[in-house]
Amino acid sequence: MGGGWDAEKLTCETPTYLRGVELQKADLTGARLQGAGLWEAQLQGADLRYAQLQGAKLILAQLQGDLMGAQLQGAELYGAELQGAFLMGAQLRGADLSSAQLKGAELYGAELQGADLRGAQLKGAYLRGAQFGGANLSRANFTDAEYLDRAHFHDPDTSLFAWAWADKPPIGLPEGVEIELCVYDGIIHRRSKRPTPCIPPDPAK
């Protein structure tokens, strides 16, 4: 479902619209749903291993299931419910996970480079090997997350660190985790976009 996927632009020419669809406990292993409109979809307990969901609209969707290896690059997951979801090796580069609920989620080896995690709840999430380089972590909550010391907050391919707005730093990150803090200017900046350049706060202030 959903054709004409452009991997470079993260867009789909002919998306499928399935708003509010009820697919609890469905077997969707490897399903091709690139660019699909799945707003508020009910996918609790669904098997979405290796599903092709690049650019899918999963806003406020219920996704408490198995998403191992799922392809979610550029997906819109604003406010999605992913508590306890199994996201081992999931591809989430450039995804919008702002305000997503990821409490207790298994993110071993997940790729979240460049993702928008503003306000995401990652309390108690398992983060060993997770990749956060270039991700926006403004007000993301990492309280009691496991293996934060084994997660990666720098992307060697782009040389980008994870970052946050200086007035909205992430919660629960230990001091040893290095990210960039950028000063926000409401006239020229958008909260969802990394500023160029990233101007750090003045330590004297």
C-alpha cells in the first residue's frame, strides 16, 4: 500500500489513507505502507516487524507492539503511543516523534539520527546501541532510561551531536552525555529545526 516512495525526499506520490483503522494484533510483518495515512490507527499488539512505513502518518496512533526492524524513516509519529513497544533495530531517521510516549520501549540499536524527539517520554526505555546523532532532544524525558551510557549521541557520518534548545534542555540525561545546546531566537528559528549555526548559551549569563 502506498506507492511512489522517494527515499531521498521522504515523500510518497500515492499514499493510502486508513485513518482510525482498527488492526489490533494483526500480522503486518513486512507490510508495505510507505506514506500511508494512519492517523489514530489502532495497532495495539500488531506484528509490524520489518514493515515499510517510511513517511507514514502515524499521528496519535496506538503502536504498542512488535516493530523490530521497522522502516519508519521520516514517519510522522507525533503523540504516538509506543509504551513498551519492541523497536529493536528500527529505522527512525528523521522521524517526528515529538510528544511520543516511549516509556519502557525497547530501542536496542534503533536509528534515530535527525529525529524530532521534543517532549518525547523515554522513561525507563532500553537504549543500548540507540543512535541519536543530530536528533532534537528538547524536553525529552530520559529519566530512568537503561543503558544511556551505551547509547550514541554523535553521528560520525554527519559529525552532528544530538541537540536541544538551551531554554528547553532534555530531562534525566546524566552529565557525561554530550549534546549541543542552542540559543533560541523566536524571530528567526523554528522549534522543530536545528539552527545553523547552533549558538551555545553564554556561560557568563
